Amino acid sequence: MYRFRHHRPATVDEAARIFSDCEDPAYLGGGMTLIPTMKQRLAAPTDLIDLGRVDGLSGIRVSGEEIRIGAFTRHADVAASREVIHAIPALASLARQIGDMQVRNRGTIGGSVANSDPAADYPAAVVALGATVHTNRRRIAGDDFFKDLFETALEPGEIITAIDFPIPARAAYRKFPQPASRYAIVGVMVAELGGKARVGVTGAGPCAFRATALEEALNRGFDAAHLEGVEIPDAGFNTDMHASAEYRAHLVGVMAGQALAAL
Amino acid sequence: MQITLSVNGRSHTLDVPENTLLVDIIRERLRLTGTHVGCDTSQCGACTVHMDGRAVKSCTVLAGQADGASITTIEGIGTVDALHPMQAAFRECHALQCGFCTPGMIMTAIDLVENTSQLDGSTVREGLKGNLCRCTGYHNIVKAVLSAADKA
Ligand SMILES: Cc1cc2nc3c(=O)[nH]c(=O)nc-3n(C[C@H](O)[C@H](O)[C@H](O)COP(=O)(O)OP(=O)(O)OC[C@H]3O[C@@H](n4cnc5c(N)ncnc54)[C@H](O)[C@@H]3O)c2cc1C
Ligand code: FES
Ligand code: FES
């Protein structure tokens, strides 16, 4: 790795201030994406601003109709949280399916969401549950958060502080993992929220999105029969050595069907 | 940067460059070479140690992140005369061949057994997803972990 400076601020404001003073800074969450990327020299920030010692960034709180998860909360803690398992079991199960145990022991929800990896799991839940992303500057609706491959609505220097997930009547997440990395070739969360269906998809396109065709079908009838024959257009879908765009489009329907069956 | 960390119960204060990885501190500075490096992509798990009681890939932890942490490596869990029950189970079940993956496997397996209430073949395989073995085909590793879990 290239040389860099490692800053360890104690508050969000201090972290943001350091960011604005540095040449090419990057926030450091659990480091499970950033450190491997730096080892491969795909990124070479001059300054890492570690969020690990910032007060109040981790923890899980249920309040009435929502669960708030602090940005620095690790995947393993979401997976094991009694509150999450009780209120949104699909979210705990999603967290349990991320990578492997060691990755879950370090990786954070804020880092995962900020990164907008096309194959990351959490983004499916952020869009499916209509979550709200809190930053040090504003709140961003989950529907408006993911913009493109590794691109989000975050501005330079903006820090995710927490994510609020509305508690759905029911929800389920199913993914077709890439067997070596465990990332999603396609992952789908189906939820029923406020009497309406919401379907969040990851892995298929450049970033997570809602499958409106499937939502409309489920709003006509919340069962497998209504999913049958629904066309998933594969325009703009990812094609790589693991799966073609066409195959991914097919998997969206299959994973949605499996999630529906698990509701 | 100056960091202080405890490794296998002994406290160390070290001056290291900021781009030093925890695994390099363990291997190069403290000469605890039981922890291995098998990849450059955070995938193989050969470098797994416990950091504040949890299995982590020490090749993907920076010195500054480990500052203040309590680390346990494979050298810290048992001795040649008094193996840790997981080490004994690996020996008993012939769960290693070349042994390169073994320290990481054992550190992950200990976390798994300590933090999972009900283990069976599929949960053990799931739990060991982050550890690659190129020799054994995993079968005897799973057997060893289940046998150690039974005795725990
Ligand atoms: C072997 C392996 C397998 C994996 N498998 C999966 C998988 O199956 N599914 C999956 O979803 N992920 C997977 N991951 C990725 C993992 O979940 C990461 O933890 C996650 O993508 C990034 O979180 P982090 O906390 O480690 O962030 P970092 O790596 O520290 O940061 C990632 C990016 O987010 C930025 N960032 C971090 N925190 C914040 C914040 N609070 N506000 C603003 N920006 C921030 C950083 O600047 C950086 O650009 C895997 C990783 C590995 C190494
Ligand atoms: S050396 Fe391969 S995961 Fe750390
Ligand atoms: S025993 Fe050789 S890699 Fe596992």
C-alpha cells in the first residue's frame, strides 16, 4: 500500500473538518472494501479518516415504527440483534448472508451503503423498505440514494450517520450468491409496507433499484400467481463472467418468487 | 504512529508506519509466524486472529485500527503439551494436510463454536466460508469442528 495518514477523530464534526483540510481523503468504515481496494492500488487516498472512534455512530434502536441503525454498526451485530430479528427478521437474515463471518465482524452498514457496490446486499433493503439515510448534513430518501455503479447521492465529505428502516408488515430477502465471493449475483427483497408491495433488487443493475413491474403485479394480488409472466427488462443490466444480463433478469423473477414464498 | 496493543496477554507499544497491517505487526514485529498470509484480496482467511474476542482477517486491519485492541493468535490458545480442544480435534480428525490454512481455520472455528448455540454440518460450512483450504476438501475440518463443539 502507498503511504497515507490515518486520522482518528472523536466526533462527526471533527471528521468532516479533517476531510475538508486534506488533499485526497477517504472515510474509513470497517475497511473491508477500502483496504483490499488500496492493496490492489485501485485507490490511493492520501488520508484515511477513521470513523471507528467517533462517538455515537454505532448501535441499534427501535422506536415505534422504525429501526435506526448507526452507520458504524457492524454486519455481525445487525445479524445477531434481538431487536432486528424481532422487528425485521429479513434484515437480520440479509446481514447474516453478507460475505463471511470475519467480514461481518468488521464491515459496517454505513460503509456498505456508501460504497454502492452493484452486488452489495444492504442496498436491496434500503430501497425495498424505503429507508432514510441520515448524514451529517441532511436526510436522503432510500429511493433517491443509489445513483449508479459505486455512485450515491452523497456529496464529497458527507458522512452517513445512521439509517432508519421502517418496520414492514412482512419482508423476505433471497439472494443468488456468487459462490466464491458470496456477493449477490442477484438479490431481491420483497416487502409489504403500508398495504403496498415494495421490491428492492441488487446485483442485477449498476446499483440497487425497485422493480416496479413486480410491485405493480403484487399490488394486484400478493401471491406467486401474480408474478407469473411479468417481464423484467434487462436493458442496462450487468453482464460479466458469472452471469449475462438476460440471466440476471431471469434471476430477479426467480429470487422474487422465492422471497414471496418465504414471507 | 505509536500504538499499544495486547497480543496473547502481553502488552506491546510499537512505533509503526501508518500503512502497516495487523498481520505484519504480528508476523514481522512480534515474530509470531503461526498467523499466515495466503492472499491479497481478503478472501482466504489464513490470517484470521481474534480481535477483542472476534475472528477477523488481520490482513485487512490497519495498525491504527488495532490500537488499544486485545489480540489472540494461534500461539495464544494452547501449547504443544496442552493443545486447545479445537487443536486437539483437528489432530484427532486429521483435519489438516499441508497445514497452511489451519491456524486461520482454528481461530475462526473457535469463534464459531463460542458464538453459535446449535451447530451442524451446514452451519459449520457456513461459518467457515471465509477460510479456504486447498488440500483437505473440508470434510474432516467440518468433522473436527463438530467434534470440538460437542465437547465444549
Ligand atoms: C471477502 C469479502 C466478501 C464480501 N462479501 C460481501 C457480500 O456478500 N455482500 C456485501 O454486501 N458485501 C460484501 N463484502 C463487502 C463488505 O460488506 C464491506 O464491509 C462493505 O462493503 C463496506 O463496509 P466497510 O465498513 O468495510 O467500509 P470501508 O471499506 O471502510 O469503506 C467503503 C467505502 O465507504 C466509505 N464510507 C465508509 N463509511 C462511511 C460513512 N459512514 N459515511 C460515508 N462514507 C463512508 C469509505 O470512504 C469507502 O469509500 C465483502 C467483502 C469481502 C472482503
Ligand atoms: S491473507 Fe487471505 S484473507 Fe488475509
Ligand atoms: S491443509 Fe493445506 S490448505 Fe488446508
